[in-house]
Amino acid sequence: MGGAEEMHGWTVKMSMPSVLAIVTVFSMIPGGVLSDTRGTQGLEAQQLAQGSTHLHRRLKRGWIWKQLFVPEEDPTPRVIGQLKSDYDRGEYSIKYILSGEGAGDAFEMDEYSGDIRTLKKLDREEKAFYVLQAQAINRRSNEPEEPESEFIIKVQDINDNVPQFQNEPYVSSIPEMCPTGTTVARVTATDADDPMFGNNAKLIYSILQGEPYFSVEPKTGIVVTSWQNMDREAREQYLVVVQVKDMLGLSGGYSSSTTVTISLTDVNDNGPTFQHHLYAFAVPENAAVGTTVGRIIAQDGDTGINARMTYSLEDDLEESSTFVIKTDPVTQEGVVLLAKPLDYETKRRFVMAAEAVNDHVDTRFLTLEEFRDRTTLKIVVEDVDEPPVFLSVAYEWKIPENAAVGTAVGSVSARDTDTVNNPIRYSIDKRSDNTKAFKIDPNNGTITVAKALDRETTNWHNVTVEAKETTLNHLSSSVVVFITVLDINDNVPRLARDYQPFICEGTQAGELVQLLSAVDVDDPVEGHHFYFSMVSEKHINPNFTIRDNQDNTASIVARRSTFTRKDRTQYLLPVVVTDSGSPALSSTSTLTVSVCSCQPAGHCPTGGVEALALSMGVSLQTLLGLVVCLVTLSVLSVLMLMVRRHRRKQQEGLEVEVMDLELPETVSQKVLYYGEPGGGGAGVGFCQPVVPLRHHPRRRERRLRREDVRASIRMSLRESHLIGPDDDVFRQFILDRLAEADQDPYVPPFDCFRTYAYEGSGSPTGSLSSLESSALELEHEQPVCNPRPFMVKLTPWYGGGEEDTVF
């Protein structure tokens, strides 16, 4: 089962399976030739390096490689060919070496015999061929017998792969009613087998499910329609199963299948159709305008834009204007709405035609008439017990303000529009007539005046009149009555404001003193016109006159020129104001004209100091002098009060300093300070300083703190227990206090004496005052007060009052 071919230098034997024995055509491999040439050139270069002198001799090509074949997926190791050199004499002097792709892993060569065998099963889909290199080495010289060359072992394909569909899943859509042969989709499958070897990768497509509506091209996999006029309304989706086989569909091949989901899209091939020829609705007569009476719908098998339609009503003008129909964009229903009020007593039934028409038509499938449909609407008006209806929407009347109580203003009228015609009673809504100025006859609706009217208080009345049925339901309705109160001349005119006219000294005759105007709360139709005059007297007023300006103003004019404050400071002038009403009314106002010493600009002071001076009858200079005197006295009083308060605070401060020098309350205390009782009292007192004995510096020098002084006193007292005045401790205490009094100008004494006494065994002490130790200062200072003889109380030793003695 093999073949052999002898070549110069090499012998190549190929072992092939029986199925491949028929392959007798060999191919030359360019790579092998090139490798052979490269090997020859390498040998020549080697001989040149060895210094060979036979460079002119051409080497004979030892062999020419051919392809070797091995079937894929064969797990049995087997010899697939043999390489043998012409120099191999069977003495095993030649060593065969295999290298390249798969050498030692997929293939191996017997180094003695040159047999090439497989080591594992091969997969053509993983690697279709292997490029290897073979070399014959002399075992003795370790030199190549033949140049190295390449050869190819090709893996031969078998049908071991199932065809696979690409780009799954397949989803497509076509319009309904499309013609036969319309392309739907294209399915594509691939086979990993070798398409150039046999029929392993040659595929055939077929339909497993979906006939007779669809078919598939066997070689291209294009799915087309095979049924005409497929209707979406009958069936919207199809599932087509397509199968693919290799080996051209012959037995023993592999196959797979896929599903193509095909949807039919809608076209406008259906018109609207009403399910009923008559639609009946009922609506109460008191339904408000805009009330939904009912809904109608025309069925359309299409969807989306193809199902949109418009509804319309067709009837006579009167009835079509009573109702309207609109299309609901969501449900595509026709909504019938009330457009005008209904009246059962006027019309009880409406009959009209309704039509539905598609918005988008397609004449490829239907005619224009097939895209519309008609039906009939019947609407019945139901009777409702309605409230009374006034004959007028509103009433507007006028009445003069002097109308007597009981005067009729007007009448309202309402009727029951129902067939029963129930009786009606009238009333006035109390909330609309708080003043209760009107009343109404409950039977005939006549409104009369109930109390006196006043236009100046209320010139307009809005009264709500209610009409109510006397039946069980007591239905009612209301209407607004506007009553305008007309004006009459019942108010007198008055001056526009409280005038305070003045005339300057030196005013000339004929000069204007004051311009007057008047007001009247009445509102005559022709407008106001006032007349101004003076009160009629026997004698003409010699001082002033009133000039009517004929424009509802008047001027007060001076008659003479000799006005002075010495003669008279004020003049009274009565003014009469008369209106133009019928009858005419008038009022009299008395004005006080003051004579004023006007400023150069003609201004008369009406406030401040100057006006006060004028009212008191004194000159401005005199009044100013009095004010200055009062201010001066007030300032002096305040200053004196402040000085006195300052002295009192200073005295209290000295007392506090003395009080702070407290001694321990022990019986063993021997040093006491007795203050001079003032006025025979028991309290401690000081003389009031008039002139200080020492100069007060701007800043007080730093001295010992009071706490330190107290501590020093207490310690001295503790150490001086049962000692006499001649003792060193007591003497040092007196010297410390004396130094403190000399150095600090702010401690007593300024104008008083401070006396220290020692309660001893009967030895009298002299004066220990610091005044005697500061003789130089006392020569220049005079005591401001003489200390009075006083009696020293020893009450603290016998339970006396605490206020008498300070420790």
C-alpha cells in the first residue's frame, strides 16, 4: 500500500492509507527546492572555508521533496513515510534528524531508518499543515550527507464539524398584503470543514416549519414569501424554522436549524365600521354645557396611524349646534358633548347622523368610500324639576333719596318653567341688605322703601332677591337688583377748610387778604355753583369786602389802608355761602382776620417764638430776653446741685475708708478709734472740709492695699496682747500709721483729727495725731474747723452699739 520513487541522493517512501492510494499526482514544493538550493549553497560555502580547490565542480542535487498526507482525527500512531539517503548502505552510518513544526510532538523520525510516524491525532481545523525540516548526518564525521531541506505534512480533512448559523436570532418584519417572492431575511451558516476537499463544507438550506407561507433559497439561505395577501388582522407573527445540512444534503452529513421570527406590519387595508346602526342616549335638561352625553366607536382592524379617525355630526343647523362630537385621541372614540342648554319643555328629542372617516387612506387596498362609515344618534332630554326663572337676568332701578317710606321702587317676576307651574314666593337675602332699607312683597315681588335713604351715606344698593317654589323640593333661584339713590339738595355748602386769614400792617386798600372756596356733599347733575356774600347789615363793613369770582371761589379784599396792631389785632368777618340747588341752601361762617407785623416777604409767623410774642402782646426782643434769663437760672441751679452732690459723695467716700479699717472683735483688743460724735449723736462723724489742707495731685500715689493694712493691724494686735504703750510693737504700729498718713494725701485727715487711744493700766496717752508730726505742712495750712471737745464712749467694751465704734 505504498509507493517509492528513487531520486539522486535521497529515497523518499510515502505510506498512505488505502483511501488515499488513488492520489498519484505529485507536486513540487517551491520551498523544498529553495531549501535544497540553500543547502547546496551552504555546502559550497563550507568547502570554500576548508580551502577546497574543486570549486568548479557542481554538486548533484540529492533529492526533491514531495507532500506527505495524514488523515485528521486518527488516534492510532502510524508511519506516514520514509526518508532514506542514497549513501545509506544499511550500515546505520547515517543519522536522520527531523525538526520544524510538530517535530517531537506530533511527528517523529526514526534516526536509523528515516521512518516518519504520527504521535497523536491531529485536527485540521486547528492546524491544516505542518512545515518540517529533515537532515542526514554522517555518524562518523558528523557532517551532513545531504543539505537540510523542508517538506510539508498536510492534514487531510474529514467531515467532523456541524454547520453553525451566524448572527442569531433572526427577526424580520414585512408589510401585510405584500406580493409573493418578497424577501424576508437571509440566514447564513458556516462549516469549519475544508471547503476545498470533497463535500464536507458544502451546505444546503431547507424549510422545516413555515410552509406554505415562506420558502428558502437552497444555496443562498434567502427566505422569501410564498403566499400572497397575508393579512395581519388574521395572523400577525410567524415562526419559520430553517435547516442547513453539509455534504450537499447527502446521508451521513451534519445539520442544524434556526428560527426566523417574522412579523407583519400594518397597512391601512381596513375602514372604520360601527357595530350598531343606532346609538341612544339620555341627558337631563339641567345638564351643564360641556357635559358628556355619550360615546360611540367605530371599529378599525388596523393599528397606529392607520386606525386614526375623525367623527362628525350631520343634521340640521339647529340640532348640530346643540351637540358636538370630538375624537378621543387615546381610545379613538367619538365623545358627544352638550354645546347649548337644554329645555325639556321646548324640545325633548334629538336625532342626528354621525360619521367616522379614516385620517389616512391608502387606495391600493380600498376605495375612498370604504374608509368611512355612518350611524344614527338618538338623544332624549329628561325632564327635571327646575327652579323658578326670572324674566330678567338683572334689574336696575333709581329712586330719589328723599323717597318716603313705603314708596315702591320696582317689581321682580319669576315663573316655574316646569309643566306643573308651582307657585312662587319672593324674599330679600338679608346678607345683601344689611341696612334693611328695602322690603319685598312675597307674593308679587314688589320692592318698597323700608327706611329713609341718604345718598351721602350709601348711593348704591345691591339687593339679591330670591324666588322659591312652595312645593316639597323648595327649589329656588336668585337675581340681583341694582338700586341707585338719586341726589337731592339736602346739604348746605361750607367753606373748604378752616381759614385763618391775616392782614399785614401797611396793607393798601383793594389788596387781596384771602381766597375762599366751598364744598358741598351733594352731587347735582349740572354740577356745583356757589355764591359768596357778606351778612346783610345796616352799615357797610368799612374794613373788608367779599368779591365773588364766579368760579366757585371768592376773594376777601381790604377796604382801607390803616391797619395797625396798636389799633386792633383781630377783626371778625361773617361769610355767607349759597349753593345753586332747588331750593337753594346756604351757611354762614365767621372768619377771624388777624393783624400781623409781617416779614419783608409778606409772611406772617403762625408758630414759634415770634407767634407766641405776638399772641402775648409783647415785642420779640422782650420775649427773647426773658427766655435767656430763665435758661441762665436753670444752668446755675444745675451746677450748684452737681457741686453739692459731689461734696456729699466725697464725704461718704472718706467714711467708707474709715469703716473698712475693721479690727477683730476680740476682748483682748486694746487699740480703738473713736470718732467725734456729731450733734450729740452716737454715730461717727467728720467735719466738712471747705478748703483742703493738702494739694490734690492729679494721680494718687500707690499705697498699700486695704487688705494688707487690716492684716497688719490684726497681726500687731495679736502680738501686743498684755503689753503697754511703751512696748516696741505698739510704738511701731503707731509709726506705721503715721507714715501712711504723711505719704498719702487722700487719707484722713484733711480737716479733722484722728485720735488713737490705748486702754491700759491707767497711763494717759498724749495726742498721737499725725498733724503734730507734720509741723512743716501745718505751718502753711490752716485748719478749716476746730475740733470740739468730745467724750469718748467705751460702749464697745460693755456691749454698746456697733455703729458707735469702728475697729
